[in-house]
Amino acid sequence: MRSKLVAGVTAGLLTLGGLAGCTDDDTPVARGNGTGKVGVILPDTTTSQRWGSDDPKLLKAAFDKAAVPVDIRNADGKAENFTRIADEMIAGGASVLLLANLDADSGRAVIAKAKRAGVKTIDYDRLTLNGGADYYVSFDNEEVGRMQGRGLVKCLKNKGVANPRIAYLNGATTDNNATLFKAGSDEVLQPKYDDGSFLKGPDQSVPRWNNDDGRFIFDQMWQQTGGAIDGVLAANDGLGNAAITILKRVGKNGKIPVTGQDAETQGLQNILAGDQCMTVYKPIKKEADAAAKLAISLYKGQPATAGARVKDPESGAYVDSVLLRPTEIFKKNVGDVIDDGFVARKTVCTGAFAKFCTRNGI
Ligand code: BGC
């Protein structure tokens, strides 16, 4: 009884807040209490397979299941698109925005505008630094980096390389996740540089996570070091594949372990072929479901609880958060990703990869 009352009061307040909200042209728009839509803005379709296929598909399914209207759009790598889409959604009466930002500046500006209009915001996968979103839903991204570091150590050990020299292809400096991934892998690898058992090679961030840039950067690293690279800490599968493309060109693929992230089809195939050491599987269905659950509560004007808090390192403020657990994938457990329903066997085990699947009992 009591909780019903509290919920009712909260809903009322949210509705009032929503009614008071205005768009930039000062037209009042009613929000919350089951009106409008949930708007989702994803960053691009080229830096990881997930943004163009998995996230939109899984988010749509979660909102459809709850019969909550959702508008899912992609900024195609451009901050101006991100901003324009957000403006359109806010003007169109969205009551909640779910955002995977392209950079902190444009993300922060969108959150500020949303707030002024009484629109609730959820940082999806990427925390907007100093943004002050109402919620943040992601994975334990430092753990993703630790898994990459530990995975690389394991693969190098299996290859029996003494004093291996590590090259880095880090994610975009504009993505807070890239900072967290790097912090995680540093935690594992720095002590090894300090005790001299590993050697630190070239270490670069790839602007905007651009895979073509990643290939170019790795090519330069290879040439500048005269091929003195024994392992590659690549921040995701796309950048891992960028390194593998160059390693293939110089006939070193499969000899030099490369890490990744996302369990993309190509990443899984690279692992099965022996060209990639490991990937980090992040069950995106759980991320989409958790974000949708919060968004649906906010949409209906009901109280929403995230369960954890994350400190925004820039503002020092705590953001209510859901942080999910990633999983390491090596050749021996590629099948787990298929069993989890993330990707179909026939998609991975196609053409030249069929024999690798059979060989690995997939
Ligand atoms: C995401 C990764 C993705 C990368 C590039 C990161 O913020 O967490 O899953 O591979 O962006 O799009």
C-alpha cells in the first residue's frame, strides 16, 4: 500500500516536471507517465558490429516486449548527427533518452538540453564525463581490460616467447571506456614491464576507434620497430583485425597473439583460425535489457533502481549504475558465445571457417 502511494507521488512529480519542460523553441511538451517515446542514439556503425546490429535489435526487442514505443537511431560517427537526432527526439516529445555518446562534449550538451526539457537520460555503455545522466548502464570495463591483459599473457606463455614486446592499439581517447580498458590492461601488464619480464612497445590510441586508422597505425608500428612486436593489445575485435591484416601481409598472423573485444563474428572467426588470441564477450542482451528496464520505469514515471553507483571521475558525482560482467573467450570456448544465443553457429562457421568449427567441436 505504502509503496503504491510512493510510486504514485513520484509519478505525479515526474509528470509535473515533464509538463514544465520546454524544447529549445519554448514549446511546452508533456512527458513521462506513458507519453511520447524512448529515444535511443547509438554512435556509429563501423567501429564495432554491435552498434549496427546487436544493440538496436536487442533494445528494440526489450521495448517491444513492454509495448513501449522506441525510436532507435544511429549518429553514423558524427557528433552533429548525434546532436541533431537528440534535438529532434526532444522536440518530438521523448520522455527518456538512452545515449551512447561519441565524445563527452556533444554528449554533455545533449544531456543538458534533455534536462532542461524534463527528459530523463541514461548513459548507455559509455559514461558521459561530467554529463550528469540520471543512470549509466555498462559492463565492468576495467575488468574487460584486465581480461585482455591476462589473455595476452596467457597466449604469449603458450607460445613460449621470452621477454615479449607488446604493442598497443587503444580505443578512442574521446571514449571513457577506452580509458577504462587501458587502465585494466595496465594493471596486469605494468608490473611485468617493471620487473623486466615484458617489454613495452609502441602504444597508441586510434582516433574514433577507426579500423582503417588502426591498420595504418599498426603498419607504421611494424615498420618503425622493424617487426620487433611479439604481442598486440588491441582494444576491440575491429582493431585486432586491423593488426591481423598487417600481420597477414608480413606472414606473421597466428605467430603473434592479438587481443580483442565484442565477440564479433569476424573476431570469433579470427580466433578459430588461430590469428587472434582472445576476445571479451559482453552479453549485450543483458545490457540492453537492463537499460530498457530503467528506461521503461522512467517512461512510466515509476521509480527505477540501478543497484550500484559509479563515480564520474571528472565531476566527482555518483551516477546510479548497472555494471555487468564480461567473459573471456579463447579458441576453446568460442562455442559459449554461440550457446548464449549471441551469434548463430551458421554465421560463424561459414565457408573456410566450417572446418575450424568442426575441429573445435562447435
Ligand atoms: C564499446 C565497445 C566497442 C567500442 C567501439 C566501446 O565504447 O564498449 O564494445 O567495441 O566502443 O565501438
